[in-house]
Amino acid sequence: MSAAEIDGFADRIRKHQGGMISAWVGIPDAMLVNHLAQEAFDAVVLDMQHGMWDMPAAANAVAQVRLAGKPAIARIPVGDFASASRLLDAGASGIIAPMINSAEDARALVRTTKYLPLGERSWGPSLALNHMGLSADDYLKGANDLTVAIAMVETRAALDAIDGILGVTGIDGIFIGPADLSIALSNGDQVAPNAAEIDSAMQHAVARCRAHAKFACAYAGDGERAGELLKFGFDLVIAGAETVQLRAGARRAINAARRIASGS
């Protein structure tokens, strides 16, 4: 069985086969990840940039996502490319790298996420081999296609350099961070991820991805915004963080109980 048959996520997103919705988890609890992975998400992202994950916890969470038959993606801390290869070794299907502002930044990401001849990823995917049931030779031959390297576009510099970033061989797609992008485009004046200017920038990014035959992902604060971004043409979107979903669910339950108890 080929690597692509073991895990079809990379092939699906590269071929733009329907808009995907991913969970987003910053709370470092593998059991929480297990619960979310049982829902109809297409993937689960572990946020190691602003979340509290360490490497052992993240590796356990990757295993929980794999157990549910879903792909796990990890967003690494800024510039922590060493963690990128370790997370792939643990069985992650993709890496999101924040603050990729130039083609050189993109090449640095590729060096640690792709094996030769594209990059310089070091060998050691013991957990990935376990999860996928592949021989070492089969994993080595398929890993560059099996996993994805995703560059975050969230600054004015990155937006200006988007063609150069997308033109780097080994960069599979981009991920738009609309909150940071809104701060950048307003020169620090506001956090407005749903502003018209951000919509325009995001639609431009999707167009440039299509021109380079790459895929586009983005963060959305809730399901409604996620649906709008799918209409823009994004291939994968986040429908809010787990903290927002957890509190919203609790609020709904509390309000329903109060309403019924009061007879209103």
C-alpha cells in the first residue's frame, strides 16, 4: 500500500477536493483532542505558537487524532523549525509555520520539513512509521508528498512577497492569519479580521495560490465566518478555537436550562 493510500489528506488538499474544516486546539490535553476528533472535522490543528503544547503532549495528541482516522496538523512557534521535523516524525500530516515573510523564510521551512532532494529533513520518523504502517523505504519515498509545509501569510511583508513564497519548491500552501494581517495592514491600529480590507487581501491570496497551483487555508473565528471563507475559495478553514466552542456550548446549555426552569 502506498503512502498516499495510507493518508489521503495531502493529496485531497492539493487537488482542492472540497472545502475542509479543521478543529483548532491550544489546550494541551490529548483527551480533549480525542473528543473533537470524533466530530465531523476534516483535520485537527494543534496550536503550539499561542497554545500551551509541549512536544510530548503534542505527540500524544497526534496519536489521538490518528486513532480517530483524521490528519493532525501542528502550528509551530515562530522560527522553531526544529520542532517541525519532530512533529512530522510523530506522525503529523502537516506543519503550519507562522511569520513566513519572504522566500528565504519559506526555504528555511522546506529545509526541515522535506527530505532530499527538496530539503534536509533528518531521518527519525519512528512514530510516523507506526501510525502509517509503512516500511522505512516506503515512507522515505512518499513523505514529501504525504506531508504538507504551510507558510503563514500574516504581515504586509508576507503579502507583498506572496508570489515569492508560493514559488518556493516544497511549500505546499499558505495559511492566512487574518487577525495579525489586520494589525499589520492598519499599522497597529486595530484587530479587525473580518474587515473589508482583509476580505480583499484574502481573496487576492486565494487567487495567487491558484496561479501557483498551491492551496490556501485560513483562520476563522466561528462557523459563519468559516463558511464565508470557503466561498472565497479557501481549501481548509478553522471554524473557531476550541476555547470559543467550549464556552459557547456551555453558555447554550446554561441558557437553555434557565429558560426552561423559569418557564419563559
